[in-house]
Amino acid sequence: MNINTKLATIQEYFSPKVIGDVNDTFVKVAKIKGNDLPWHSHEQEDEFFYIIKGALLFEIENAPSFEMQAGDYFKVPKGVLHRVSSKEECHILLVEKNTTQHTGSVESPLTKSITSQLQ
């Protein structure tokens, strides 16, 4: 599989798609643009972000925000309130447990079910 080919099929922002799995972990890709994703946390799971293309603004509760560039990675520890955004289109790779809910316990119009991420 080619990650860029898979990303080319994704039309919707903030809509992760599973491209593979290792044991009980999903590998996902997504496109990010805008700042509509709600603040959320994952109480039981860490979340790994890798920037493939573009720049991603990362906001974490009680910490300075920071911008990630292509080639950067960051692990959000479980239970940490966070959100991401991007002024221009950004392509990311995520590594998460296969039980990780898209926006944790927060429901928003952007929230995607695990089932929709598998399609």
C-alpha cells in the first residue's frame, strides 16, 4: 500500500481512515484543515501523530501550543486534553489502539465512529 495513494482517496477533513493494524493497534491516515475539532482526551489510550505533509497546530491543556512540520511526531499521553488544527491542508499518520474513539467521550459533528474509519 502507498500512503499517499490512500490519502488521495480521502475527501473529508478530520476523517481518519484505517490503513493497517498491528496486534491491537490501528494505523490511520487523515487530512486536517481548519480548527473545528473539539477539545477531547482519550482516558485509556495514548495517541501517536506523525506529520506526512504540511503543518499541524497542536494545543494541549495547560501547555503552550506548538506547530509540527512534515517529519515531526508527537505522542499524546492518555488522559491529556488536546485538539489539533491546520490553516492549510495537512496529512497525518496516527497510531492508536483499536478501541480509541475519535474524539474521546466528546461528540461533535466531526466525530467519526470506528466503523466509519474502517471504510
